[in-house]
Amino acid sequence: MVATTTLAGYGYRASAMICSVARLQLNVALAALRSAYEEWQVDQPFDRFLATARAYLQQLADGVHPGHR
């Protein structure tokens, strides 16, 4: 039997899993931003980068929570 330490109502393993999921979500969001940046041309308005970044992040949100707006 493995003992776990309770932390804010979660066992240690559950807390570690939540941190792993958050880290994964952050890394995926950063990858979306990096992709938008790589597509953006310096002669384009910065708003173009922002629009692309928003679109990519929205696609991620829709994939995680379909229908989320």
C-alpha cells in the first residue's frame, strides 16, 4: 500500500497529476503562440499576429471544451 500526503483535499499523486496537466496545457498554448509568431511577417501589422494567436488559442479551447466561447 502506498501512503499519500493530503494537500488541499487531493492526495499527493492527484496534485502532481494536476500540475502535470497544467504544465502540458501551458506548453501547448505556448506552442500555439510560437506558431502564430513564426507565421507573422515583420512587415505585417502586429494585429495580424494577435488575430492568428487568438484563432489558434480558440482552436485549442474548442478542442479541450467543444462549444466553449
